[in-house]
Amino acid sequence: MIEEGTTVLPGDKVAVSEELKAGKSTYEENGEIIAAVVGKFRVNREEMSAEVEPLSSTPLLLHIGDTAIGEVKQVTEAMVILKIIHIAGKHRQVAGERDAAIHISNVSDEFVESLKGKYRIGDILRGKIIRVEPAIQMSTRGKEFGVIKAYCTNCRSPLVKKGEILECPSCGRVEERKIADDYGAGDLDRVI
């Protein structure tokens, strides 16, 4: 086994399977534990596994089931187009395609006749990724999903939640959205 803290390259032998099992950013091949990325070798004593802590933050790949934060770019009759800003809880750049769509059937658990009152351009929302290939599709079904920050369509001031509606503190305009249950508080650290 090599010394902890040593910088390793992909393909470097870091341990043998009799000593440790393969862990984060390593794999086992013919009884040897091999580094899969450039990074610092570490031993996870809880798991008794060999791990490599990457030196660079690699772009994040999207997976079905990920919770994504996005900004609405377009609203049509049948779908919402948004740009994924980041994956909730993971503060790395998203790799590849960042545009996603939410079909009207995936907006809410209830029947949605029109998207006009559900989302507006510029809204920041949280949704679940339900398909990655050939195009990214998301869903905002469930009380934890929906708009987490919205702006007044009249004066662009941030809207404040009042019961089940949103109100503009600047001009008094009242607007409807499909809002998340934690509107104004959830996953906003990277988007404001």
C-alpha cells in the first residue's frame, strides 16, 4: 500500500484487496486496488476502503432521480423549457446539456389545464430529473417541487408567499404559481 496523501494518477496501484476494498474513485482488478482519477490517496478507516480524493472538481453528470434547480426560459402550451443551474446539494458545474423540459403532465399531481398560472419566465424552480437521454426531462410533481423563487411580472420584484398565492411587496400584484412547500427558503444559496 502506498502512503496516505500521495498524489496518484489513473492506473496507479494504491493497495491490494487483502488490505482494503475499492472505494471512492478506485476499482479492483486482479486483486489490486487501482486509482481511477488524479488525486490524493486516502484510507477510509470506517469502510476499510482505499479512496482517491480528486484534485480537480470534475463536471457533474445528470442522473435520473437527481433534484435539479433551474431557471424558466420559455413557457409554451404544453411544456416549460428551463436551464439547469445546478443539482441540489452538489456545488459543481453540470456537464453537457443543461436545457430541460417539463411536460404539462409532469407539472403537478393534480390536473393542469394551462401552464400560464404555473410558471413564468425567470422563475427559479426545483424539480426531479425523470429522463436524461435523448433529452433531459423533469417533473415538479410533489409538494417539495415547484417554484422556489419568483419575480413579479409587472415590476420584477421578488414575490412573497401569502398562503397559497404570491404577492409583490412593491406593487401589490397577486400571482399564482406551482410553488414548492418551502418557497423562498430552499436551495437558494447558489441562485441568488
